[in-house]
Amino acid sequence: MSSLSSVQAPNQTRPARKARFRVWFALPSMLLVGFFFVVPFIANAVLSFTRWTGFSNTITFNGLTNFRQMFSLGILVHSTLVTIGFAVTTMAVQNLTGLALAKALQQSNRVNSVFRTVFFLPVLMSPLAAGYIWSAVLDPHGPVNSFLSLFVRGDFTYSWLGNQHSALLAVGFVDGWKWCGLVTLVYIAGLNSIPRQVVEAAIIDGAGAWRRFRSIEVPLLAPAFTFNIVVTLVGSFSALDVIFATTKGGPGDATSVLNVAVYRQYGQGLFGTSSSLSFMIALLVIATAVPLITYLRRREVTA
Amino acid sequence: MSSNSLRRVAVVATAAGALFLAACSGGSSTTNDQSSAAGAATSEAPAAAGVTLTMWHQSADSDAQLNLYKAYEAYSGNTIELLDLPADTYTTAVQTKWATGDRPDILEYSPAPQDMRQLNMAENMVDLSGLGFVSHLINHSGELDGQVLGVALGPISSYGMFYNKTVFANAGVDLPKNYDDLLDICPTVTATGVDLINVGGGSEFPANMIAGFAYMADYNADDAWGQAVAAGTEKVDDPDGPIVAGLTAVDNLVKAGCVNADVATATFQDSIKAVYDGTAALTILPSDFISQFYDLGDGDTAAVDALVGFAPISAEKGIGSYSGSPIGSYFVPTTGDSAKEAAAQDFIEWATTTGYQDYINDTKSTPTLDTATLPSDLGELYQSLAAILQDPATTPAFNQSVPGFGNFGQLALSVLVGQATPQEAATKWQTFVDQAREAQG
């Protein structure tokens, strides 16, 4: 028995050693996620249920009071709806434009490389800078309206960011423009990973460009769709900088997404209610991302 | 649930609890520290030397403030280490650091009671009531509930209209004193092809100016209206009250075409330029922007004075209002370090005595202490400001004591752009006021 156990011991410890070895590689990521996500998430969740203000040096639990207050003030519902509207607009702009650009720039050649770089530049730009630039571009007397004035009688001076009906769409478009280059690259990678034989077989069978796009490329782009739709939609839930640089949440509260509401509550020393709104963003992200990823991943399997 | 699972849950719960307790104890330990420094400071506080003081200050501090710090260093042998915080988000930046328990030795901050409450200054600041400058104060900036917790050296802001003299001369109309006057002269002025009023709503705070700060000057003598709102005896959504009336007056001006069409997106810089260029007759802004008008004149003070004027305007009386600026206003947080607290008070003592007249001359501002005199070389815009601040009729700005004021600008803007009626905006503001009152206990 003793000789048998002495033979088996090294075999048992090898997997354990391997596992420990892998843990060392994972440790930096675990620490980063723990420090920058888990701890703040738990802290934020706990503080959401507290009466924490700048007016007092003590923090006390107050149950659901913060949420009830945000609901009764109309902030919770309004800002959540605005956030969803902004996220959907941004997601649609990024994915429709990104897919179109990816198709146009799919082939790898010098000209396309230049254009890929040009369309990627906004991604590298500061969101605040992008916001300020677009504020000037969309000014009632800015270049967009000057261009449109060529086609209408008189001066076209519509205030894209100043009208409550167009402001949300306009800031959604600006944020979409800002991140579109990243989405384009993912779609280009997805398109180029489609087996050439499949496309060539379709051509031989007489399928036109639109038919090939609809029946071959779109289904096989499913992993790219999953990544892009989830990242653009969920990423937009936490947008603030572009909105601040363009409308500051206005006019009135037309573009007051949840993060603007968080900022306003925080700025008045109401840290507890601010935390509760932040917690709502986290819940919104989880409630959206989990079912969306589940649905899109299933679709990938089907494809 | 297995024992392993239970253990994991307990570990997570303990971690969360420990985190929360740490957060709570961060606040309370500060309170304990503060008790060591309780009691009002006096002029006899021992002057320290060779002490390094940390000051949180606005990055927008002018050379005058920076010169003040250097002059004190030369005088005292102490060192002031400046921590620059961005001017446009200064209040939030201070609150963020403050909430973590971090404290400077000297804090540059708004001396308005409502802003002071947001840092719970009654418990977190050294009471300066015993210092010598208190008996020379001209206004009540820096006071909270009977205690003097800070000093506003100046400049003190007033809220009025910057107007283009040439536009008014061309239109042949008198300078308006109240909002009825604005409506009366509107058709004549706009007939000359200029806007009567330019509001930089894109910057949000100018909406406060026209709908609140200027209009409300008539109603806040001795800060009575603001304190009544804070006490709950006055409601901002009273249909017959001044807030609804002020918002209605603004709404009427918009509907009459007296306000710039791009009110929602124009910035305060646009407003200043519009008045200077003569494309608008006037804009209602804080006096803090006088220097920006002089900047547009490339240093030709006389030319700017010939073109632009500054005057009060209010609901009916044509009077101004004032508030202390965050710039040039100083507080001494309780840190538990008696040597540094004494040195910080020494800075206040010096800045309000030996260094004060030089500071006033340097800032070209109106003194807030009766120990200094008005600089002799002021431009006309500064002279107009001084006249408003020295006028006994001038009242404290309406926002000084109102809880939940931070939402007013957005709501005033919603009226300016036609998103809400005056009553709707006022009703919504009342809910924010109630929220803030509840938060303040």
C-alpha cells in the first residue's frame, strides 16, 4: 500500500500545481476586477440604502427611502426612460453606420486602410472634445444648418441641441459617431472571418450581393452582432461626458440621463440618493445585458 | 446550502459590512477630531511660523489671490501648498474629497449659507467669530446660524444687466429698471434689428440670473424670503409668490420675442459678445464677468466704458442683489492639528488686516470690511458695481439660504425653452426644496 501511495502522490499533486499556476496568471485580473468593480459595486449597493448627505457627518440606513424619493420626484422614471432612449439611439447609429462602413471598407488595401484610420480617429478623441466640436457643428448658425440652408428658402437655423424633441437624438448621434469606428473594426473582422468558399459557392449559385449579405454574411456575423450590440447598448447606459459637453442634460431635462441625475444629486450633497441612482444604472445594465447576451448567443448557435 | 456556500456568503457579507462601517467611521472619526478644536477662535490665537498649510483653491484664482498667498508666506514664514481644483466643477470636486474625510488646512469656498451647509460647516469648521475682522464686516457673507465660519475678502458678486449704450441710444429708449420696462421697450429695441435680451441658456446658470437672481432682489431683504423657504413657511410654488411671478415674467419676455432665439444653446460667452458687439441690448449676468468685457476691449478701458454699462434690474424696484464669491472666500476646517489650525487662522487674521488694502487694490473690488477703501483707479463698470454694493437697498441673493437651489437653473431653462409652464417649473422645484429640507433634517 505504502509503495502504491508513494507512486500516486506525484500524479495527484500535478493537477493541483497546474491549477495553482493558472491562479497566479488570473490573480492580477481578479484583483483588478475585485478592486475596481466588486468593491465599488458592493459599496454603492450598501450606500444606496443609507441617508448619506453632506449636511451630516453620520450615515444611517434608511431602507428604500432614497428610491421612493427619486420615484416621487419623477427623476427615476424620467431619467431611466431618457437613458434607454439615448442608449437605443446610440446603439442603432453605431451598428447601422458601423456595418455599412465595414462593408464599404472590408477589403484590405491601402485606400481602405487610410479610411479605416480616419473613421477610427473619433474613438481616440476625448468625449468632451467630441461634444464641444459637435456643439459648434450643430449650432443654429453652424455648418450643418449652413449646408441645409442651400436647399431651403432663407436661413435654416434649427436648434438641434436646443429643441427638446431633437436634442436626445442629436446627442445619441454624436455619441454614436464617437464610437462608430470601434464597431466598424469588429464588423470588418467578422466579415473577413466568413469562409471564402461559402461566399464563392453562393456566387456560383447565382446569389446577388444583397442576397449574399442577407443570407450568408448577416447570419455568420452573429458573434460580431452579439459583441457590438451588447457593448454599444450597455456602454451607453453609463454615458455622461458627451451629454455634458453638448446639452448638460438640457434643454430642461430632455437629455437628463441617469448619470446626469446622479451628478446633480451628488452636486447638492445628496450622496445617498446619488448612490441609489448609480445602483439603478448597475441594475439596468444587468437587466439588459444578461437576457440580451443569452438571446444573442442562442442566435449564434442557430446560425 | 452547503457549509462551504454559507461560509462564502458570510465572507462576502462581512466584507460588505466592514466596508460600510469603514465608510461610517470615516465620518464619525472626523467628528471626534473636531471636538478637540471646538470653541471660537480669537484674535489672540498664537501665530505659528514655519508651518506648511494645504489650501484647496479654485484654479480660476486670479493673480490677486495668488499674490495674497505669496505675500502671506513672505510675512509669516509659513508655506501655503495649493491644491488646484477645476473652477467649473469646484463645488463637486470639494464635496468628493470632503466625503472621503480628506481636509485641507484652508478651504476656499462659497460663503453662502446653503453651500456652507453642504459641508456641514457648523461642525466641521473653526468658528472665527472671535477674530478681529468680524467687527468690521460690511455684509453677512461667511455667517451661518450666528457663527462667523469664513471670511469673504471679495470680490463680492452682484447680479444685474450689462447693456450696450449705443444700442439703447439708437433705439431712443431709457434704461429699464424692472421687468415691465423690459416688455415696454422690447418692440422698439427689437425693431432696430437686435435682441433685447441675450440669455446664454446653454451654460444653464444665466437662466438663474434672469429668472431668479435679478428678479428676486425685491423680495429678499435681509435674506428673509430665503430663510422662510428654508423654514418651510414660504413655498416656492406659491401661485401668488415671487418665483412663479418671476418665471412668468421671463416666459412673457420669451413669448414677446424679446429673448435670443438660440437661448437653449447660447453660452454666457455668446451673451457677453452679443452685448459688446451690439447684437443684443443687454444680458443679465453676475458682475464677475466685468473683466471679460474689458478683455474684449483689448485693454482700452475707456472704450469699453463708453460702450458697455452695468446696472441693477429687479421685479419692480430696480435694485441689485449680492453674494460672496467662492473666489477670495476662506474657511479653516477643523483638522485636529492645533498648530495648523492656528496658522490657518493667522492667515485669515493677516489677510483681513495687514494684507487687506493691497488685496482690494489688486482685485479692484469693493471692500467687504470697513477697514479698507475703494481703489481709486476703477473703470466705470467696477464703479457701477461698487455703487450697487454700497447701496443700502441691495439685498442678499435669493439663493443664499434656499435648500435644493441647485435644480433651479435647469427648471428656469425649461420655462425659457417652452418645456414647462412657470407653475409646473415652480411646483417641481418645490419638490426638490422639500427633498433638500428633509436631507438637512
